[in-house]
Amino acid sequence: MTDLTPAGAAALDAVDPLAGFREAFVHDDADPDLIYLDGNSLGRLPMASVALAEDVLRRQWGQRLIRSWNDGWFEVPRLIGDRIAELVGAKPGELVLADATSVVLYKAAVAALKVRPGRTRILTDDLNFPSDVQVLRAAAQAAGPDHEVVILESDGLHGPVDGLSEALGADRGADVALVSLSHVAYGPGWCWDLATTTRAAHEAGALMLWDLCHSVGVVPTDLGAADVDLAVGCTYKYLNGGPGSPAFLYVNADRTDLQNPVRGWYGSDDPMGFGFDAGPAAGASRFLTGTPPILSTVLVEPGVDLILEAGIDRLRAKSVALTERFVALVDLHLAPLGFGVQSPRDPARRGSHVSLRHDAAQAVSQALVNEARVITDSRPPDLIRFGFAPLYIGFADVDEAVRRTAEVVESGGIDRWRGVQPVVP
Amino acid sequence: MTDLTPAGAAALDAVDPLAGFREAFVHDDADPDLIYLDGNSLGRLPMASVALAEDVLRRQWGQRLIRSWNDGWFEVPRLIGDRIAELVGAKPGELVLADATSVVLYKAAVAALKVRPGRTRILTDDLNFPSDVQVLRAAAQAAGPDHEVVILESDGLHGPVDGLSEALGADRGADVALVSLSHVAYGPGWCWDLATTTRAAHEAGALMLWDLCHSVGVVPTDLGAADVDLAVGCTYKYLNGGPGSPAFLYVNADRTDLQNPVRGWYGSDDPMGFGFDAGPAAGASRFLTGTPPILSTVLVEPGVDLILEAGIDRLRAKSVALTERFVALVDLHLAPLGFGVQSPRDPARRGSHVSLRHDAAQAVSQALVNEARVITDSRPPDLIRFGFAPLYIGFADVDEAVRRTAEVVESGGIDRWRGVQPVVP
């Protein structure tokens, strides 16, 4: 039996092999009680990033100036890409940092549609990011008036596994060019079976494009073993790369037919030749376009290093233990207060955040943030998301977050926060 | 008569109203002799950016964490955009920071082609950035197989003014959808007459899309008065925004027909509604796509503030005086050593850098950088660029750069640098 008392949490923290990583991040000494459960939206600041930023700013930009492009800046999108590649089962050269996630998703989707000229449908689901759906529609529009995005309907909790099978079935799948899904859904935290789903897309003759934003750094992923065609993801959630840090794009090395629709100098095979007719660079680099934002790009590395050092399997094991404990405590203490777990009960089908349903979700989240020192966020219409980044969240944090959530409801503290709008990417 | 002796330079520096701005930038105390003439490629680090970066990193990200999106991050691309708008004659809401220059150029070009469905030609010239030409070709390809980019031929020094007139003439102009040019050419520094050229494009029924990378912050520009349709530019050259800092995109408020082809959540009218069917945001914001790289974006402001404080007319006057002096000194001291001025002689048709032609241009530039402490860069096949950012370059710097250039050639110091490849965006 799991010990759901604070003593039980303390016992788990005492033997947590990753406990020491908490100290690798900056904390606010003036606010020691803060529990940060929004690492699924913006990861914490690694200590190493502070020193690195100082060096990039004062020495690399301030003193070395333009010479820093020669000193190493030019290769940064590829070098950090290769580090993230290690994490997601990609080969060197298959993954680069570039642009915002929505921009690389556009490039990837347009490229995929181009190599399936006879097929007009893109499949996604209603658990996907609205931005992804908007981008997929833009890609469909770019491909031609006959193209369309089909949004498969879920139950709001689990991905539409059967609906996808059906849509890829013998009679209907022949028209599908691309399947694009979020590996872990930003709302309920549903986690698709990446290998099985990719295989189903391929069996229908479609390409598979994954959005790894909510899974990279916390759910083990082997893009190579699953033969995924394309994947994108952001680096500012569990990878702790900083606000709006660049996205990554993975392009399977075997898919040499895929071409960047937004070609620019940074993705050419002769970026310093200044010719008009340079060809595409090799590997995923051919999908680069313009000059990368160096400060925001360079700072991706310390967070990725920490994830690699901790090890994705240990991170996943702790993540599952944290979310399992949270679900059990919610059932015990918060269900009587009107909260319901709106994430899959099966940890194998769940990412590292758990969503709770509540009639006053937004007010609860705002009260937690502003009064109870528990940073969570809310998503329409009625979800509060609790994100458990295993690098810096402990078991005692889980217990304490549940206790404070009960408190803000029982004390009536949520009432003054009704109608206050959050803004959270 | 201009006094071309060092005493003449000192006299000009003594009365320079902008001289004090040099101290607003970080300099390397360990390398006091460095003369930085590559501000046209990467501007210097403003002192204010150091303190700002510290705050963004440690407090805004490190302590405020996700709450900083509410505290102000969300509006940064628009707020800084409005500051740059002041500089280029745009109205509030017409200009936003986003993406890399090549990416926003793609969005702008695709949007323009969409509103000229019957026309199949994009005009540009061979002085434009190779990346721009590649992007325009990508936009043409996206528009359909009948679309093409016509690259007008220059003499390598002056923009093809007559060639453009001819291509826009009554018999041929009816097929032109878009004219896209660099306001100031990265190579020779040729500066197009923005208003006249825009008018010519409009008279032919085409849209006008300017790349202001090499002119913003140093050449007065009134996009509104010229009724320019679209413009892009980078913020890391004369605006001193930092390496690879985001581009800006200007969309004329009257051109409500132009739509972002790469739609994503950040450009929607309901970014926090999490719906699939949100419409486009108002103004240039509708061309935003994904989450911006906050560190690289926020740091654009201090440099823009300095430019606005100095005043674009004073900056232009000093820039012209600096380049005029440089040209005169080159004629006097460097012409006998095999250098030729490869920039327009008319300062009205020249930006703030001057290019010199030399048989061993790349080796000269490398020797200047590595031995003579004069940072310049080279561009194929035989150009050395000397950039004079009027905010932090003085008249004595001009004289000294010429003296050291003569020295590296006369001493034979360039020989060991033949064949060394530079990498400079």
C-alpha cells in the first residue's frame, strides 16, 4: 500500500535518485514556499544558464562581436540539435533547433503534403494544440483547395484511437497524406503510443508528424525505432530552455524526398557563398531558413544537459510515481470538493501533467497562483493543469499542492478570482 | 576643403553631437585599440541590455516564471514593434517583431502574391541578399508553377534603376505581382530611392516589399508617406538588438487584404481561447505565428531606444560625413595599394557602409580583423565592407582604419590569411 501521508512523501524524497537536481535550478529565496507546477508550460531556469548567458552577452557578443559567429554560433542549432537527438532516438544530423514550433510544424507539414500529391487529407485530433490545427490548415491551404484537415473527435480525455484506426482504414486511408498529433496532449495529458500510431499511418501510406512539445524530456521516445518521418517540439517546457526558446525539427534521414518549403541562407549548402543558386544543406539542416536568435538558442543547452545527465528512464519513472501519487491524493482529498481527474488513469497513456476538472477551474488556478503559492494554469473550459517536472519537483510538493488546493476551496479563497483572465503560452 | 589629417578628424569628433553615445555601449577594456566596423552585420552591445538581460533572466524567468507572460512578455513583439514603427514612418500596430528575416519575408511575399492572382512575376535584383532571392523563389513556388522570380542585372554598384523601369513598363509590368528589393544592398551599399521605386511598382499594379536590414536605424525611411505595402528588416545590425535577434515585419494598415500564410496561435484574435477557429488578429499582429524567443526579443528595445534618442536625421548626417571622409581617404591612401571604392559615390544613394574592391579581399579582411584590430568583413568575390555605425564610430576611427589597412598591405601581413574562410551572417 502506498503511504499517502506526508511521512510517505518524505520517505520517497529521501530515496529519490534525482532529488539533487533541484539544486541545479534557480529558486527564489524570498519565496521559499512556492511550488512550481507549470514546468510543462515554462521550465525553470538552470543555474548553468545564468553563467552561460553572462558569457554569451558580455564576452561573446560584447567583446568578440561578429567574430563569435566563427567561434561557434553558426553551428549551435545543429550541435544542440544533436544533443536533443540523443534524447529522442534520432541520429546526428536528423534534428536541428529553428524558429517557433508553429513555424517548423508548417515547414514539416507542407513538405509532407508535397510528397503525397494524390492525397488530400491531414488527420489530427481535437486534443491537439489549437496552434497546430491552425498551422495544419495553413499547410492544407498551401497545398491546394482540395486539401482538408480532419479533426478526429476524442472523449476529451483519451486520444481517439479507434477513430484514427477507422480513418486510416482500407476504404478511407488511401486519401490521407499526413497524420499529425501531439504525442502528449496539452489538455488532459493523454499520451499516444508513438510506435503503434506511426505504424498505422505508414500502413495507410501516410506520413507521420509528431508534436513532442509536452513529451520531450519526460516521456521516453525513440523516433528512429518507430521510423517517424517528421517531428517538432519546443524546448521551453521540460527541457528548460527559457521563454520562447527555439523549437526543434526532426527529419528522418531516410526521407531525403522531403524539402524545406521556406528555403533561406541558413539552410543552404553554401551559406557563405552568397550565390543565388545554392542547394539545400544535408540532413535536417536543410529545413533551416534564417539567422537563429542566438541568445535564446544557446541557452537551450544547459537544460538539455541536465535531462541527459538525469537519464530519461529515471525521469519517466519518477514522473509516473509523482503523477500516480497526485491522482491518488486527488481521489482522497479533492474529489469531495468538486474536483475530478481529467487525465488518463493508466500512467502508460499519460504525460507528466495531470489535469483536474472543476466548475471554477480558472478561479481555482488563479487563487492557487496568487494566494497559495502553487503555480498551475488553467485551460478552457474547466481544466486546471498540475505539471510535475521530475527534475525539480519532489513528492512532498505533490502532497503540499493537494493540501493547498483543498485549502483555497474550503476557505472560499477562490471567489475573488472568478473572471480573472490568465495568459499562458 | 575637408581636412583629411588626423587633426581634421579630431576636430570633427570634438563637435560631434552624437559622440557621447559611444559610452552607451560595452567596450572591451582589454582591447582598447579595436575599431569595430562591422556594425552593419552585428551591432554592439548596449550597456542597458546587460542590466535588462540580468533582470529578464534572474527575475522574470528565474523568479516570476510563467507569470511573466502576464507581466508583459506577451505584448513585447508589439510594443517594440511600435517603437521601430516610429523610426520608419509606420503607425502603431503596423509593425511587429517576429521570426527570422527570411521567414517574415516568406510570409510577406506569399501574402502579396495571393492578392495578385493573375500576375506571375516577382521582380528583384542581383544586389539583393541571396537569402531573399531564395525566399522569393520559395514564395513563387508556393504560388504555382507558372510563377517566377526575375533577377534584374545591376552593374554591381548601382541598383538597376533603368532595368526596373523597363520591367515595370506598360508592355511588361502587367505581369508583375510583386517588387522586392533591399533598400540598401548588403554588398556595395547602394540605396534605392524608396518612395520613387514604390511608386513605380504601384503604377504597374504590383505590390512593393522592402527589406530594410541594412537601412533601418541609419537611413531615414518613411514607409507611410511612400505607401509601402510590406517591409521586413532585421534588428541586429544598426539597431543593436543582439545576434540573430528577431526580424520585424511592417504591413500597411490599409492592406487588410493581406493575410498571413503561416497562421498560428500568436497571430490569432483569441490566443488564449484555445479554439480551433480563431480569426486573425488586427494589424501586423495577424502575421505572428508561434511563441517568440523572449530573451532575444526583449533585448531589441535598448538599441532601438538609443537610435530614437539620437534621432535618425542626426544619425544620417553623421553617417554621410563618416562615409564621405572614408571615401576621400581611400582615394588618397588606398587607391595606390590596389583598392577601389565599390560603393556609390553619391551619398544620397549609399547606406552606412562602404565596400572596397581588392584582389585579395578576403585575406585583407582577415588580416584587418586578426592583426590590425579593425573588424571588417568580406563578401565574394572581392569586396571588403567597412561599416560605419554612427552611434559608436567616430571620425578618428575612420582615419585610423584607413591607416591600418594601408599598413597590413604594405607590411605583407595579408599573405598568411589567404584562403582562410570567414563566417559572417
